[in-house]
Amino acid sequence: MNKLKLAIVILNWNGKNWLEKFLPTVIHYSPNAELFVIDNASTDDSVQFINAHFPTVKVIINERNFGFAGGYNEGLKQIDAEIYCLLNSDVEVTENWTEPVLNLFNDHPDIAAVQPKILDFNRRNYFEFAGAAGGLMDNLGYPYCRGRIFENLEEDQGQYDDETEIFWASGACLFIRSKEFWEQNGFDERFFAHQEEIDLCWRLKNDGKKIFYTGKSRVYHVGGGTLTKQNPQKTYLNFRNNLSMMLKNLPFPDLIGLLFTRLSLDGIAGIYFGLKNGFPHLWAVVRAHFGFYAQVPETLKRRGKNQRADYYQSKWLIFKHFLH
């Protein structure tokens, strides 16, 4: 019997349609959890809709749109639980989805965060981009997943039905001990959205905590509910946040050469995105670099006491992938 107090927390911004579609399933399959919606100053009638149709769901209203990172930081201050499940509003959960996760937390006190198997809602036998079967990192700081490398997604044939340690857990469905969340001061609110969960997991790893994946729990994610892959702002946030994350979490001896290499590769990537998706994406990469430079002084202040060099599980992933 799991005794850990679980709060399932959905961050919402103008997502009434997602809540209407997926909240009933979350309620049905989560009988032993408290359910919360943190509303990021929506301008639709999300809050009224929840209050009218789902009275058991508690609503926390942020005074403005703080983004994914800041929105959770603000709202979670008002929630008392041992385990937070941060769940995207466009996720369909399944029967007994919380049990394997809580079992891991109960059995392993050194596990700080857990991610379930994340499959594609629209292609249900394929992994979904945001998390798949658990996040990893290559030696150039590029995040990838078991079941997903860049844009290539694997079919789920049971190859990741295991329970294993990973490097980062997806923010689309992130279970995390509240104690560990607040000891790290939560998400870096400057990120606004994208890769803030990787940064948080990296900080936890630097402090000796473990991040786990369980294939015994399964959810289905639509993806792109707020910013689609074609949105230049998503390109901007991903490139800027990734550079800031490396500066914050890597040992200084590893940083100098790696940052120079990444800035060069980002230039090539910007040209590629510009040719593929249009000039706004090229300009987004340029803006991301200037955004990164502007954050450097504050990022250096936010470096933790510990940085580990053994962060990566693969070498030169981008070259292997695009030049094979």
C-alpha cells in the first residue's frame, strides 16, 4: 500500500479544450491523489469550466502567465504533498498509472524523480517526442531519449518496458519529490519553457540524486499543445536554454571547448532551420545566442556546489545521426 501523499498538478494556459478532453480520465484513474490545476492567467473560461464541471479539482490562479517554469514554481508553493506529478494538460493517463511510480519512490529513497513511458496520442504504438522512454544526454549537451533521437521516433515493441536510471525526466509527465524540488529552488524561471526539466534533473544528478524511468506506467501525449515545433519562439527557447543549462551544470574544465563547439554547431543548425523552416527560425537561433549572453552573469551565480563530468551516455550523437 503506497502511503506517499501524491498531488497531480496540471499547469493551464488557455487550455480549456485540453482540460475538457483529458481531465475526466485523470480523475477516473487517479483515485488516491489530490488534483490541482494551476492557471497561468488564462484569458479563456478555463477556470469557470473547471469549477462548474470538476468540483473535486482544486484551482490555483497565478496573477500572470509565468510560463511553464515560473508557473509551476508559483503554484506549487500552495500545494502540500510528498510527491508532485507535473502533468501536461494534453496527456491521457491509463489505469494504475501512478502505482509503479510510487512503488519506485517507496522502495528507493535516493530516487528524486520518475518518468513513465510516454507514447504518442495520435500514433499510439509510437513513442512521443517529449520524453519517450526516458531522457539522456550526449557529450555535446544535446538531449535525446530512449525511443527518440532528434526527430526520429521508434515504434513501441516492448523494448523499453524496463525500469532504469535515466539522465532527465520529461516535464510532460514528471513525478518528483517535493522536498527535492524545493531544495533545488524549483525550476529556473528564466527558462520560461523548454528544457527547464532537464536543467532541474541535471542539478539533482549533480547532487547525487537519481532520476528513473518505469515502463510499467504508460501515458499518451498529444504534444505541441502550447508551442508547436514550427513556432520560432520554441526554437529560440530551446537553443537559449540549452546553452544556459550547460553553463550552469558543467564543470569549468569541460565548459570552454564545449561552449565554443556548440556555438559553432548552433550557427550551422540556424542555417539548416532557416532553409528548412524559413528565416524566422534562423533569426531565432541568433536571438537565442544573444539571450544566452545576457543571462551569463546570473547563470554563473546559479551554479551549484557540485558539477559532474560524467553526464553523457553517448558521444557525438549529432554527427552519428546526420552523417551516417
